[in-house]
Amino acid sequence: MVDQAKLREVAREVISREDVRLLIGYRPGTYGFRARPAFVESAEQVEELVFTPACVSNLASYLVLEEKPPLPRGAEPDNRKVAVMVKGCDSRALVQQMVEKAYERDHLVVLGIPCSGVVDMARVEARFPGVLSAGSIIREGDDFVLSFDGKTEKVPAAELLADKCKRCRYPTPLVSDIMLDDEVERFAEDDFSDIAELEGKSVEEKWAYWAEKFSRCIRCYSCRNVCPMCYCEDCILDRLKPVWMRRSVDISENTAFHISRAYHLAGRCIQCGECARVCPVDIPLMELNRKFYKDVEELYDYEPGLSTEATPLLSTFSVEDREDFIL
Amino acid sequence: MNARPKIGVYICHCGINIAATVDVEEVVRFASTLPDVVVARNYSYMCSDPGQALITEDIQNMGLNRVVVASCSPRMHEPTFRKTLMSVGLNPYFLEMANIREQCSWVHEDRIAATEKAKRLVESAVVKVRRLEPLEVKEVEVEPSCLIIGAGIAGIQAALDIADAGFKVYLVEKTPSVGGHMAQLDKTFPTLDCSACILTPKMVDVANHPNIELLTYSQVEEISGYVGNFDVKVRKKSRFVDVSKCTGCGACAEACRQAGRIPSEFDEGLGMRSCIYLPFPQAVPAKYTIDKETCLFLTRGKCGDSPKCVEACEAGAIDFEMKDEMLEFKVGTIIVATGFDVFDARNKPEYGYGTYPEVVTALEFERLVSASGPYGGKVVIPQRGKKKKKKEGEEEEAPRVPKNITFIQCVGSRDKSVGNEYCSRVCCMYTAKQAHLAKDKIPDAEITIFYMDVRAFGKGYEEFYDRVRREGIRYIRGNPSEIFRRGDKLVVRAEDTLTATPMEHETDMVVLSVGLMPRSDRREIIDLLKLSSSPDQFYLEAHPKLRPVDTATDGIFLAGACQGPKDIPDAVGQAKGAASAAMILMASGKVKVEAQTSVVDEATCRGCGFCVEICPYSAIELVEVNRMGWPVKVARVNEALCKGCGACAAACLSGSIQQRSFRDLQILPQIEVLGVSD
Amino acid sequence: MADKILKKDKAAEALKELSKFRLFAPAKSDDVVLFRQIEDPAEACLDYANSTVPPKKVVFPQTETLFRFKLGNPELREKNVEEEGTTVIFGLRPCDARAMSIVDNLFSWDYEDPYYLKRRELTTLVGMACVTPPSVNCFCASVGGEPFGTENLDLLLVDMGEEYLVKVLTDKGGKLAETIGSFMENAPEGAAAKAEELAGAAREALSRSIDTSGIEAKLPALWDSPLWKEVSAACLGCGICTYLCPTCHCFDIQDEVEDAEGRRCRMWDSCMFREYTLHASGHNPRPTRKERTRNRISHKYSYFPGKFGVIACVGCGRCVNLCPVNIDILEILGKVVEA
Amino acid sequence: MAENTRETFEPNIVAFLCNWCSYAGADLAGTSRIHYPSNVKVVRVMCTGRVNPLFVMNALQQGADGVLVSGCHPGDCHYMQGNYYARRRFTLMRRFLEYLGVEPARVRMSWVSASEGSKWKEVVEEVVEGVKAVGPMDQFKRRQLNW
């Protein structure tokens, strides 16, 4: 586990640099076991920084989420670097953002956090409901140790681990300037059996499954907004000219929304799982993204977010691409 | 542009072509109910002058600002109606066509269903035209030069015409000499002109013409750009002979250790050459070439103590260190004149070609009967595989002169079993000519021709065919099933279909009238120029009747047999046509470029570069712009390079790059209309 | 009418009877509880914390057609809400019922919204008292509500263990109670007292609170405060806090046209979306999430009380529970108080 | 609209055809008077590369029972690469829609050249038959302008 003192020390050094304007990390949340993003602009703020298995957010999203309202005449944009803490999965978002030319590598100071897994907060809160006061979660071997209200509980990690971590291929950041801990060896494999299982159902069963999920959608767009790869200036979902899908919230438009969202992430989703995590009505969005991920890997031997030198999947082709369904 | 759309819908009967299947009146009634449709009319032929006048009058009198024509395919008359709009000052891109003929009335039988479909297609056109925008047709300069690929008779003729008109020509030929297949022929039908006599002067002309840069033994490697501005890369293959020094004396070929051992391509392998060679005596340029596939020095690094050719060459022209040379130049137009291959008779094994030396192909027969050929113009049974050059003192075995010669037509033509459905157009006549020549050389020979039909359609052809028949040549209607040996004779088994008599015909020699095939290396050109092929695998013209020398790509034209089998007059005629088409562009000096190009909304582009990566024409680049004080990268389109495919538009996640006339805003309403089930 | 008792084993039958109306009740969809129209009592899940999406969607649907039209035809076909018929929302939490009375202010202010008001009129609200707080972030008592609150409810059910105590609060509630009268019995003596006891305990169990006095007046003065940047820094700009808020009521009007026919509809909108205030000119008076967050809080705790005398927040805790990045309205209010 | 039974069901299919090959091939079917079912309605685009896979979603949503995208054979694209891009996009989209429960028979793709008028007929027949076999699209079709 990351040494919290070292983390703060590194953060202090980084934010003290003249060429760094902002450091994005984590701090404890407002209640219970939660942790939340922290935006550090001065050395005084580093004391609140933490990294624990409760640090679920993918902070890479904030690199592309920043709004740029019109600058007053004569004002110069602050082009100094942004420092960001990333876990293995999050780091792939940085790579993919760079593949898509969101910024140059030297715009960033990357604080890499080799990660042995974060919790699924819903599982934690279901297991320990009603905890208001600040609780802590640390990893000890194969267990999570939770301390709250003067008590300490040990829970086997597998019971609280986020699903994405149970199949994490890249626990150690693929890009980093300062690695905050020793490299974590790959501890899980991903065979996409969850997707294969769904694929094996009949079309009727599949539609029944998805119709149920999509009908719950309230189109809050949290899945889109939290996604580190969704950062168009003007999303087609918001456009009125033309209307790609209507604002109506019904099974047809909701389905169209989910098809569009998932398709736009084909060959781009880096499996941080944020969309599924934030969905208030528990739509298993990663099962959509992972279908594309699985097909893209099988058909084109392509995994996004691994190399900044990669060509975007759908901006390229091979003459040999499979076409067995084409008449 | 922002004026409220006032749409006129014009529905064509096309005589009964549309009206017989589609209830035109009903479509008019329906169209007139659609939003923004001010007028809907029908007329027997919208494309006729009075039909077009209906449109122009309505535009002028009713203030229409959008027009839908429901008629034939836009591929047919879109240009016509665009001009109609333009003639009264309306932007030509305010037109949308509904294809209710080719894709409706001609393919459906049920009147009700066809009418319903026509209504939907019209509605789809209406919703699209409502959202169309005026486009500006821009012009680019045309480089006054032409690349011609292939220097057979078609390429030569096109080159001479263009060069004579004062434009620069780059004539690229793959082999060491110009001339192509025509140079191999002895006489030409029906006039019996000596092929070399009429061709050679033109060959010399292309070599000497001040406007022609002749690049023999060269290959086009890369072509990029667009009409008027093609960038060409040509590989000038090394001849290992310095052409500026070579006098063409031939001493080197005489001296070559392999002299007389290498089959001559020009003589169809019946004659032999050296590794260093001139393809044929009249070759242009008259410069020797070392064949690096067979040259001992080049393949093994050793040729005796030293290469004999080097010793023999007084001019010191041979240079084994010579490298391929890359040339780069710009042209405005391109003519493809790559010609044909002949059918490989081994693909009809029942005729025994390759097994029996007495079975020859027609092209081999041309070489036999040619005075410059390997047998000095004697019609004999060639001695295949035997070295012509005998050792001193050894007795020459004289080649056998056939007394009975049989020709078989349509070998590899009109034959589905070998995948060639088409007629090769030249075989009937060259067979008649060859029969005549054989009779001329061996007056007492018995000559028989097996045929399916005789097609003597050209000027003077029927007369020639008649003349040959009267010379005592026997025509038997029947397609032989096999050829086999019996003693020292060959037996042709066939059925005389006119008398329904099975027969076995004994003969000394068989000549197979092989057909013309698309070149085996046609893929190279297809990949270079993105040409399409027709089902017979010859290159596809833009329109079989009205644009026979054009290709789908502006500025690229076809000449000669690469487009389909042709005899010499047709090839020359088409070459002149292609030359003229190219010269129109070069003479006007300007050409209109695609108006339906892509355009970027820089306010929403996020600069991801997907479109840049995807554009096959490198027409898009990322540039830095100032967005409300912030420097951001956005895509920008070079409209002269953009060909309007729209691949970028489908790749853009935010819809920030759009193809004009095919914007999402214009296509989505079409989908909405067409998607609705009736 | 006197208090009644509905035995839990009779609840299904009572629901069955109520399902002759348009009956909405909490139901589980996977692990998510939502108010759904119920036909089979087995679908209902009365033993729940709170629904993820508040029942406001029954009277203020996320998407609703106002009228249909044909291009070029002046005649409109208006939606007749009356046709929807009697509607029952069964088992909603007192805070969510109270939220509707807050939203009523808006829809009956300078313009009486016929769609919303008609639906409210047709709807009977059957509450379910919060014997234990549905979430750790409940703070209804700080904003004028309580776990056993009866405001705006027609009936209130109190889970007494084996049975529900049914308090009849209005005539409308009384009429509804009559339709299921045969499944109920009179409440025994002492039931009301026991319920009072439970109510007191429930109030005690609320773990979070905020002193709201003075916030309304203070907020306008904090317009330029740096606290807005600080509290909004992590905001993703999604619609969770507003869409799941029982008092948020912003909507957008869209025409959906197909061919020559179309409908005008009203659909939820969120002030947390960039497009919400985006002008056609491209100008956006609330250009960043900072301004939007400030507006959300100010609207609930200052503008709305300024206009209608009531805070537009019922302390249900949904925005805190479900915010993906733990933006906590109580923390923000605390900073406002401190500032 | 009368309730469709499997027997009387006439599917509505929206096709996106590239101008240079498939649209020309469909025109050739016309000039050759090759008859085929009238269920397919064509949107002409310059290249299959222009066809956004989300168009498929839109068409199905709007009520089309099937969608066909047809372009030049590999290697023959007038714009060199458009059909290759389209092939990737539609391969993925088709598999994805199947994963959601949309029968793959509803999402088809073909290569039809300018000279393949008769192939166009065969493609249309095959697509229509395929969609007939799976019946009307009802998964996420827009319930048109319902209240």
C-alpha cells in the first residue's frame, strides 16, 4: 500500500513546482468510507491527500472535463502542467487521451499508483450500513481492514473488491513520472466469461435483459460525464441539429442512447468501470463496453490505452479484416 | 439560403417506363401534401426541353428555391437538372433526385407496391432537399501534361496526338521497347498491311517527338493527387546498359555465353535470344538490355572469367553497377493503355497445347509466318525445346512443313468453362487472315477452320472473310472436343453441327485462335489508380456507351484493349478519344473540383485527429486556432484535395466534420422517412 | 376517520384492490427500488429504504406529451390528463410527499399548469413513515419535515412490525381507505401512542442535520465567494442530484416532429447541464460547473424560499448518497453557514 | 397498420448504397429489368465510408425492420478505403446489436459492384427473406408519437 506520508511529500514537491498549476488527487469523503477527488493548488492543501482502496474515481476524467469559458480580452491561458494521481486502469485513460491528441505528454505530471484493487463502495455500504463518521479502509494481504466508530473489521478482499479489479490486466500505471509504490504484478486475468455468458443467450433473452435495464435509465448522463473518454465539446446527444436521439425518456430513445454511448467507446474504452459505478439505477454499462472490448480484441487484436503510438481503432483497417457476414 | 424552402416536385413518366408501373398521378397528389412543397407536377419526359422548361418557369414564376425531380437515376440525369436550375440562377445543389425508374418502376411489377415505394422515395428526396445548402463549384489548374501507361498501339497513338497538340507526354512502358502486341503481328486484317510497316514509323515518332518523354523498361510506382495535379513516381529499371553509349550494334548479344538459349518473349518462345538483347530488330529504343533474371553475371556474380558482353562492347556501355532510377513528375491527366494478355491455351488441355508440338497458338503462328520470325516466315511445325543453334558440323534437322493445317476458333473466348463469357472480337478475322497467309505460303495445303460463329462485323471484314472462303479454306461449324495423336497425324474430334455429323479430322498442324484476356498484372494498375473492373475483369469505363474512355476518376482515361478486346482500328480510335478527352482538360487549363466536400465546425471540433488519420487523400490536417482565448487544435479540410467520400464524417464522434450535401442533418431525415413502415 | 390497522398478510389483498386504480408502489428492478405501476401486488416492495428516483415522476413525468399537431393544420390535440384516471402512489416516504407540496407552488403560481395540477388532483398519496431513517444522509428534520410527517399525505402507514397502522389524514384518504376497508380493522387502543413513540425514536435516529436559519439571507451575499469553486471542483456536471431530487422541477419543452406530424412534450431538464442556460448566441451565463452548483444551492435555499416561503429541499439525502464524487449538500451548507 | 402475421409481413428495409458500385449496380439491375422485391428503399451516399453505424440504430428505431449497407468490393472502393472502414464499423455494430437482442438478420452488409445487377437482386432477396424470417422489428422501435 502507498505510504501516505510519502504521497504527501511527493505531492508537496510537485505542487510547489513553478510549472505545475494543479494537482488532482484524493481526499477523505464527507461521510462513512468515502473518498473523493481533491484539487490541490498549493502546498498547504496536500495534508488532506490520501490514497486508499476507497479511492475509486478515475481522475483522468478531470483532465478533459475542465471547462474553458471565454477568456477576458488580454488574459493569457494558464498553460502550466497538471499533476494527476492515477491507478493502473486510470493510466490507460491518459494513454488513450493522448492517442486522441487531447494534450501533449509534457502537459502532465503523472503520479502513478500501483494498485492492488479498490472497493466497490456499494458492497461496503451494504455490508456496513449507517456508518456516518469517517471510516477507513486499508488493504492487508488478502483482506480489507475497515475501521469505523471505534471498531475494526476484517473482510476477505474478494468480497468487497470492485468487479473491474477482479479482472484487472494492468494494475501498475502504464505511464507515470513518479511511481508512488512498487510495481504490482498482474494478479487477475480477464477471460470475458461474463460477456460470453450473455452472448450465449437467445436474442429474446438478451433483449428482455437489456430492455429491463434500459427502461430504468433516467438519462442523467452521469455515465457519459464521468467517462474519461467522453469529452466532445458538443456531444451528439445534446445536439438539436440534427437530433440523433430524442430527449424523450422511453425504451426506444434510451436504447438509442446506450447504443450510441457504447459504440462511441468502441476501441476507446479503457475499462476503468466508472460509468457502471456512477449509474444511479445500476445499469451494467460495463457489460456494454466490454462487449465491444471483447470483439475488438478478438477481431482486431487491439486494446486501447496501451500505447500512445497506437492508431485509433476505427481510423484504420486491415485488408484482411474478417468479413464473414458480408454478402 | 435561409429563406423558407419552397419546393417544386417534378415527376417523370419517362414515356411508359415509369408510368406503366408507378401511378404517377398518385405520386404527384402525395407530393403536393408534403410540407414546403409548393408545386408538384408530372410530365412525360422531364429531361426533354419542355420538361425542363416546366421547372425553370416554376422557379421564375413561383419563386421555388428547391427542386426534386423524380425520374431516372441521378447517375443519369443529375447533371442535366443541375444545369436546368443553374440556367435560371438557382444554385445547382438545391436539387435532389428520386430514382423511381432504375430502382423502382423497372424492377418492380406490383403497381401498388411500386407506387408506394415511389412515394417514399419522393418524400425522402423532399426532406433532404429542404435541408440542402448552396455549394460553390471551385476550379483548380490542370497541369498541361499527360502520363500514358503502356506503349502499344493505343498508348503510342494517344501519345502522338497529345504531343502533337503541344502538351507534354510521359509515355511509360514496362518492357524494353514500345510496340506492344501489334509489333508481333505479321500482316493485319482485312487489308493485309504489314503490321511492322505501319507501326514502326509511329514507334520512331514517339521516340523522337520533342513533347514526349519516353520511359521504356519503366514502371509507375506511385500516383497521388487529383485531376489536374497528379504526382507520379516512376521506376526506371536498370538496363545495365548505358543507353547514351549503346549503339545498338548487337556485338554483345552475339558474344553472350547464353546466346540462343533464352526464349524470346517477342517470338513467343519459338525463337531464342541472349541475356543481353534487343527484343526485336525494329525495337524502339534500339538499345540493348540485360535480362537480370538470366544473366550469369547478375544471377551468379560470375560469367566465365569476365562477361563476354563487356568485352564485346566497344562503346563500353555495359554497367553491371547500374541502379534503378526513380523519377518524379507532375501530370494533369492520365491515360491507361496497358493492353491485354492472350489466353493461355494450356487451360484447354483437351487441345493438347504444350503436349503436341504441332499445336500452336495464333500468336505463335504470327511469329512463324513473319519474315522476321524465328523461321524466316516459313510455315513449319516449330521445333520446341530444341536448341536452334547447333554445334559446328552437326546436321540440322529441317522443320516439317505441314500439308494439312487446322484452325480452331474461340479458344478461351465465349467459354464459360474457363470463365470467359465474352467474345474476343479479333479471332474470327485473324484466323481468316492466318488461313489466307498459310494458303499463300503453302498453296497445296489443306486448310480447315472450326468455328462457332463467324463475326465479321467491321469495315471490309465480311468481304475479306468471303475472299478467304473462296480460296478453298474449309469452314466447319463445330467446337472440337479433343485433339489426339494417331501415328504422325493429329486427330481433331468434333461435330459438324450444321450436318450433325460427328467427325475425326486428321491434320498435321493445329492453330488455336486464342482469345484476349485482361492482363495478369492488372491489379497493379487498379491499386495505383483505384480503377474498377467490369465482370470480365477488364477495366471499367465510366459509362459503357456515353463515357467509354473515361474512368470513374476525373482525369484518368482508358485506351485500347485494357478496357476490353479490340482490334487495331478500335484501339486506335479509342486512343484518339482518350487523348482528346485528356486534351479537353489540359486545353481548358482548369477543372471544376468536387463541391460536395467535407467541412469542419471549428467551434465544436475537439481535434482528436480521427478524420486526419482516416482521410484517404490526406486532405485534412490539424491546425491551432484561438477559441475564446484558448489555443485549441481543430481539423481543417483542404477542399482541392477532398474528394467527398465522407469517411471522415462517419468517424467523427461529435459530428463536427460533415460532408456537404450528405450532412447528418440531411441524411437523418431521409432515414426517418424511409424507416417508417407503411 | 379513526386510525386503522392493516395486517401485513392482508397488504397484498389491499394492493390488489387498489390496483384497479393507476397504482404506483415501490418495486425492485434488480437491486434498484423505483416507483412503478403495479398490477400484481407481488411486484411491490414495501420493505424498502427509499426509491432511487423519487415518486415525483408520477405527477411530473420525465417525459410527457402536452399536445399533438399536424404541420399546416391549426388544430391541436391536447393531452387529456383526466383519462389517466384515479392514481394512487402507495408507500411513498413523507419527505417525497412533502416535496410535491413544495413543487405545487411552482406549478400553481403565476400560471396554473393544467397537466400537473390535474394529475395532482387525481392522485392519492399513501405514505409510509420512516421507522428507521432510510439513509445515513437523511436530514428531513432540518428542513421542516420529519420521519413520520403527514404533510400533503392522504394516508400514512406506520410499520408496527406485524401490521401497519393506517392514519387517515384527508377526505381523499378516507375515500381510498374505504375501498380497502374490508382488509383493515380498527386500530386498538395504544396503537397511536406506540406510533408516537416510534416517531420520536425515528427523529432521534436522524444522524445528520443543519441549522438552516439565516442561509436564505446569506446566500446572495456569497455570490462571489471562493467556496463555490471549492465545492464544485469535482462536479461532473451530470444530472443525478437534480433528476433524483424530489423537489427539482425544471423542464424543457421539445417538439418531436416526424414527417408532418408531431408532438410537443415536456421533459425534465437539469440546471447542472451546460445546455440548460446556453443561449443560441453561444453565450452561457452560467459558463462552468461552479456557477451551476451555486445556482442549485441558491435556488433551493434562497430563491425558492424567497418566492414561496419554503426551502426547496426535503432532506431526503438522495443527492448526497448518489453523487458519484461525493459532493455533499450538507457540507456545502455548512460552509455557507461558516462563511 | 394491420397486425402483421409472418405470412403477410412485408419488411421495410433501409439500404445505404455507395454511389459508385452498389448504387450503380442497382441501376444496372433496373436497366436490365431484373425484378426484385420492393421492400428495400435506398439512401444514396457517395461511399459506404460515409455511413455512420448509428444510422442503423436510427433506421431500426424509426421502424425499419432491417438495414442494408452495400458498397464496392474490397479493393475497389472509389475512394480507396471507405469500404474497409465501413467493414470494421459495421462488423462491430452488428455484433453489438445482436448482443442487445437484435437479430443479426436485420443488419446486413454486401459488396455489389457496378456490374453486378443480378447480384443486387440476389442480395435484396436474401435480405428480405432473412428479415421476413425474424419478423417485424419491435425491440426498440419508436412507438410513434404515442402519448
